[in-house]
Amino acid sequence: MGHGKPVLAGRKKALVELLQQDGRMSFTELGRRLGISHVGARKHLKKLLSSGLITIRASLNPDKLGARLLVLLCEVEHDELVKIKRVFQECPRMAFLATMIGPYNLMAIMVAEAPGLVKIMALGACCLRRMEGIRRSELYVVEDLLYPEGLPIRVRAEKKAELTPCGLSCGTCDFYTRGECPACPATRWYKGPL
């Protein structure tokens, strides 16, 4: 890393701190707290957004949603890693997906928004664990989310797909037909809060 001008310094850093406290703060209030005009605050924010350094998204609190979080660690065959990453970037239950260096090379944080989903995902019936190329995996259920309070849990207003992003048909799944699973939030079969 270079020793040039810091990417995040001065007013930009203060602006980010204010937005982390309240992402809906008005430009007038941001400007007042930064000691600049509302136009200046808007320009600073616009530069941060256009640089890709920050994004503004709605986050959901999994506890308030009644959801559990699952942490999945996988050792994936190198040849399958790109395919698996592509499929699961589209998974509506994926809140976090990253490659890693170590015994496991893929980490996922997934949302189980219905009580039966923890069991279904643990069994590997509907989860990253069942994908071809997974050598081994470990699944952990998060007890308490300490920080942050909200995660980028996806919500889809329109659900039209017949198949899940990973290629399953929820309409014919035993867990779905028995009422144990609300189906995938990407499909027309879905009957849950997302």
C-alpha cells in the first residue's frame, strides 16, 4: 500500500462516520455538523459513492426478522470455485460470501428465515454444502449477532423463477410439500418474509 494521501481522511472520514450513525441524515444536517454547506456535503457524498468506496443499502436486522444466521466454511475444488461463487452470489439467502486462504477457501453467511430451514440447510438438502466440488464443509449456527445490527439480507418483491439460482425445483421438494420450508425466495413457490 502506498504512503500517498489517505483514501478516507478529513471531511470525508467525518461524513462516513455521521452516515454510519444515521444513514438518513439530511444534507443540511450533515453540512452543519461538518461545518460546510449542504451542497458541499452532497458533493463529498457523491464523490465517495462514485469512487465505489461507500455504498448506501438497506440492511435488515435478522433478530427482528425472526431469522437465524448460518456460517458455512467450505473447502472447494479449485476448478469448481468460480462456478460455485457465481451461483451463490445469486442466492437470496446469502448475506456474505468470501474466498479465504487457509484450510477452507470459501466462507458464506446465510439467512434461515424460517425455523425448519436450519435443519434443512444443516442436512445439505438446500445449501451450498450439496454443490458438486465441495470436498468438506462445516456449518455453524450463530447464537447472537453482536455487530453490526443489520446485514444486507436480500428482499425480492417479485418472485417469478421456477428454479432456484442453484437449479433446484422447490415445487417438487419434500420439505416444501410437507410445509417445513417456505421455498427459495427467488422462486414463485416462496411463502416467507423475504
